[in-house]
Amino acid sequence: MDSEWSSGKRIFFNIDDVVQLESRNAASRGVIRDENGDWLFGYNIYL
């Protein structure tokens, strides 16, 4: 097992999704943060 994961560190996913039924458009965005709440990376994608 990787020592970083076994040391009890955590990451948190904040995710927001949206779907527009009439146009059949969908999108998702989110932020990944460490256990201190510091930003690691974010994403935005149209599906």
C-alpha cells in the first residue's frame, strides 16, 4: 500500500453537475482539496 494513503491523509471532492433537458446539454465541474482545505486542482467539462 502507498505510504501516503496509509498515513491517513484525505482529499475532498466538491462537485456540481447540471443538465438542461430541452437541449440535452450536461456539464460537470468541481474542485479537489486536501485535508487542510487547500486547492489541489479543479475541472470543468461539458458532456
